[in-house]
Amino acid sequence: MRREGSPLTGVGVVLAKEAADYLSGARMWLLETLVFLTAIGAAYAAILSIRATIGESPFLFLHLFTMAQDPLPSFISLLGFLIPLVAIAIGFDAINGEFSRRTMSRVLAQPIYRDALLLGKFLAGLLALAIGLVSLWLLVIGLGLLLLGLPPSGEETLRMAGFFVATLAYGGVWLAMAMLFSVVFRAPATAALAALGMWLLFALFWSVLTPLVSTLVAGPPDTVLGPNLAYLQTSQALDRISPNTLYAEIALALLQPTTRALGPVFYSQIQGALLGTPLPAAQSFLLIWPQLTGLVATMIVIFAIAYIVFQRQEIRA
Amino acid sequence: MARASVVRADGLTKRYGAVVAVDHIDLEVGAGEIVGILGPNGSGKTTTILMLLGLTEPTEGRAEVAGFDPLREPLEVKRRVGYLPDTVGFYDGLSARDNLAYTGRLAGLPRLEIDDRFERAMIRVGLPDAGRERVAAFSRGMRQRLGLAEILMKEPQIAILDEPTATLDPHSTNEFLAMIRGLKADGTTVLLSSHHLDQVQSVCDRVALFNRGRIALAGSVSELARQVLGGGHVIDVEVRGPGMADRLRHMAEVVRVQALGPELYRVACARDLRDEIARELASTSALIGLRFAEPSLNEVYTRYFDEARDAA
């Protein structure tokens, strides 16, 4: 059956209202302050340690993101850990909050489709994430300019922009996940717990589970002849189910240009290669393309599931 | 019905698995009418409203609202219908103005017109100075008024009010009912779902009584009284003397006599029997008064469901 009108009618209105809510809400201020302070702390600590090595690397600005200085982890490790939290905080009550406030039927009684409400909220969440990330990115670059006294090169800027897009896609996966739970569970607390449970699973337990499952499926990691390739491939395939792994691989390939591969490499493949020389940016982008596509696809699939579940729900509040 | 119908349902049905929530209902509402939708909880009132709004799909049958099919043309329907759900909710962190500006923009109202319509609507609902206040500070009564202001802002052809006075105190209820009459005066058709039968009777032109997903009865209160109580005319007789109830009961065409007090009797009859009652009683007793009484919707409702329960 064909419906009249565009499903996108009202998306802009929902997006504007929700983005304003997200950006001005106390919850977001609190989380973004946490992310800003820790990330700036990590970048500052990295700057202090790389000032001594100025001139030794053509990618000083990229080191701002990757270098860890005890006791702080690196900037990218912090982002990988905290971005899901921010995304979950944005999305866990996106839909069930409308039910519990009893605003859902009022809003959907206006001439819009449900599509517009869900998409508007999702895009508003992505916009809030993007604004936060851009601010953070500019702060780090400003800090680098101030303390290193050098501007980033064109290639560094390109790699950092790619990293920003990947971070947004990674945040999008968790935002879609949180919104899915907000559609499935009527209680916001349950949705938040479910989303945090998934985050814990991938952030902490996935790396514990994959070796166990890989050993069961493909045998032990080492054989008498050397490393077990089947084990390595199974383990990598399982690892890559986790958005955290995909994001970590993207960060590694983009921010450490000397990275030439993201999986097992045979001697025959590196014959003649100048190890330690950086890859051109285009080659690094080719390297992370499957991971980036995987993140975007995961985000779209999770959003599509949330969309289908939401379309089938009864609107009574 | 002389007036052109703006809401029509033909065999509208909604099933949830094996449960039939709405069972082949036919309904027609004329332009400018106030129609009450009554029935116990779970009788299908809200589901019917949601189908008319295009918020849930009927399993069978079809509806037409303001000339559009809510299933295929829900946006056209929603442009012409204002809806006030029971216990209306707002974004507590936003002001009244921002809440209504949001739904106004969703409704496609021009940006420049929103402020003007908002001011006028807030004056009509008696909240002229509350526009900048956060809704979190609003009482339930104020929230219901704000919900009605949202409908007024939209200037709809049809207003659907789902138990709008359920949480209001008597004073606010009376004011709210006056506002509903104001909607009718504007030419808006109103569908009013409520459990408060006296309120429904005081504002509605007709009522539809839902039972187990079906419309069991529909019509004016007098018509319903005729069907359920057996007498379309109700006369209050104030008379002093012994055995009055029996004397009234034995008169021809009297259907039922109910003692309302020691000297007050309510007589249900098939036609206007005031002259006959006056003649019958005048000679032997002290007749104090005789007046037409509106049949009570409460009585109709109670009797209908008592009989339905007994039959079951």
C-alpha cells in the first residue's frame, strides 16, 4: 500500500528540536566535560613527551592522538572508550522517553510519519556527537599549534578528517544501538542497562571470549609447524564483529601511517617492502575501507531494526 | 443526519491476534456535532480513535475523516484533526510556548503565524501569562488547558478529545466543558471520549455507547433512553399523598416510576403524559409540580450494562 506524502516531512523540525535538547541538556554537558577533560589531558601529556622528538617524525600531530603517557591512556583509547558512553547517553531514552512523558501520541498526531521522528532523533544525536567531536578535534589541534609551534601538514589533516568520520560512524553504531533498546524497552533504565551491557561486552569481554571460541572452532593458536592460520583467521573474524575492533583498526591505520596491514602477513607479502616507511594517505584509506564500511553498515542495520520495531509498535501514550 | 458527515467508519475492525479490540463498527459524525464516545475500559474507544487518526491500522473496514482515508492519507487527516490524549504530556524542560511552537512547526504552521496563534489560544484557554513558564511548573489542569490550546492553534476541522477531564477538579472541569462548547461554536466537530456521563450529556449532541468492541447504541440521549429505559420522555412529578408511586405506575403508557424523594417521582413514559398525570393526580392529591426531566445518561448507561451483564 502506498502512503501519501513524504516520510521525511518534519525531519528538520524534529532534528532542530532534539539537537537543541541534546546540546543544552545537563546530561550531555556532564559527559562532554568528562570527555573533554580526559581527552585534553591525554593530548597534553602526549605533547609533553613528543616535544623532545620534534623533527624525528613527519607526523607529529598524529602522535597527539596515539601516544600514551602514564598514567593516562592515549587520546584514541579514551575516545574508543568514552564515545559509546556519550552515544548511549543520547539515545537510551530517545523513544521510550516520549512514551513515558506521554508526548508520543501528541507528536505523532501532527502531520508527520513515525519515520520522521526516529530519523530526526537519530540525525540530531549524530549532529550533537559531530559538534562535540569537531570541538574536541579543534581544541587538540589548537593545543598542538600552541605547544609544538608547528601546523599540521595536509596529509595529517586528511588522516585526522578520516579519523573524525570513523569516530562519528563508531558513535553512530552505539547511538543506533541505544535507540534500538529505547524502542524495544519501555523503561529508559532498562534500555540504558541493556546498551551499557552491550558496551561492556564489546569493550571488556569480547577480547576474552574470542580466543576461547576460536580455539574451540579452529584449534589451538600454535601448532608444531608454527602459528595456526585457521585460528588467526577465526579469531580476527570474531574480533571484527565488535565495533570497537573495527574502530581500533581504523585508528591504527590512519593515525600510524607505517601500518601496512591489519591482519596476518606472510613473508612472501612483505618481500621487498621498506618496513617502517609510511604508507601514502590514499593507501591507508584503502586499508581501512572495509572496516569503515563495516561500521557504517552496522549502524544502518541496527537503525533499520529499530525502525522496523518502531513501525510495528502501538502508539497509545 | 442532515449535516454532511466529516467522520465515517464502515465495518472498522481491529484485531490483536485472537483478541478483537474493535468489531465491525459503523459510525457517522456530522459537521459541527459534538459526539460522545462512551463505554467501559477496554471497550474499543481509544483503539477506534487511533484508527481514525491513522496511528494504528485497521484489520478490516475503512474510515474516512474530513474526506480522507486515515490509512492511505494520514498526513491529510492529521492536518485537519486536533487530538488531545488522556493525561496529555509535554516536554517539561521547555516553556509552554516552545512546546506548542514545536508541534505547530510539525503541523506545518508558518513560523510567523505561530506566535500569533499561540497568544490567541492561550487567552482562550485562560492561560494568557503562562507562555514563558516551563511546563514542569504546570498543574494537571493547566496541562489539559495547554493541550486544548494546541488544538486551538491548529484550528482543526475535527477535535478528538480522549478523556480530557479525567484528572480535573470540578471547577476546572466546568471551564473545560465551556471551552469544548466554544469549539462547537467555532464550527469544529468534536469527538469526546469520557467516563463522566453527566459531562458528556451536558455537551454532546449524540453519543455512541461502546461495548466489547462494538457500538451497542448510538443516538441522542432521548433516543438511547427510549431504547434502554423504554421511555423517551421523563417527567418529574412532585406530589404529596399516599400511594402515589403505585397510582403513577398503573397509568397507561407509563413505563417506569422511580421515587427520587418522599414527594418526588421520576416517571418514564412513551410520550408526553404531563396533561394525563395532572388530571389523574389533581383530584385526589396535592400536586406541587410537574416538569420535563432530561433522561439521565447515567441511568441509560447503568441499565444497559446491568442488562448486558445479566444476559451474559
